[in-house]
Amino acid sequence: MTADEYINSEILDEHFRTPRNFGRIPEHDVEIIETNPTCGDTIVLDMKFKGEILVDIKYITRGCSISTAAASILSENLMGKTRDEIEHTSKEEVLANLGLKLGPARERCALISYDAAQKGIKKHFKTV
């Protein structure tokens, strides 16, 4: 493990132990439930918009440390962004924000919150 990977591993651990934006939004605009059938990780993602701006995002996860930490980091990165900015966020950006090289199974864990957010955008703005 390189020094950068070690530091990023500690950042992930911090987000797992103290996840940001964890919880529910009582009056959310959209709720998405996403499950990783391979390992059983599940996320419930709530989003609240003002026009096209994401003004609140919260989630509850049941799963591994990677899925929880990735949801925490993603929620911080998406807060305040526009619909267009969120739609154009790539999987590669999300994985890069984690700073670790993950195998295919762990990448799926890291991307469950991303998939939920993308589905939430489509559901709220009714696009396909």
C-alpha cells in the first residue's frame, strides 16, 4: 500500500465511523432503494431539491464499510450541485474520490450510492 492509499484508507475509515449526511429527510422529493445483489449491501437514499439544485441528501446504509464511506463522500460532493452537474458526475470520478484501487466486487459496493443518486435524478425529473 502506498502512502497515498494509506491516507485515503484512513479517510474512508473516518467516513465509515462518522458518516456525513446519514439519516432520512422526512419530506424528501425522492427516495431510492438500491441493493447490491452480490453482497446484499442496501442503501435508502433521500434527495430534496429546490428547482434543479440538490439542497439536501441523506441516506441509510446496511452494508460494508466501503458502501457507507462512499455514500458519505458522495453526499458531500453532490450537496448544492445542479441536476446537470449530478447527471454528468461519472463513476470514474466517484471511484477517484475514494483514492483506492478496488476490485470489481468492491467497486460495486463503492458505486451503490452513485447508482441510487442517478436513479433519484431520473425519477425526480422523470427522465429516462
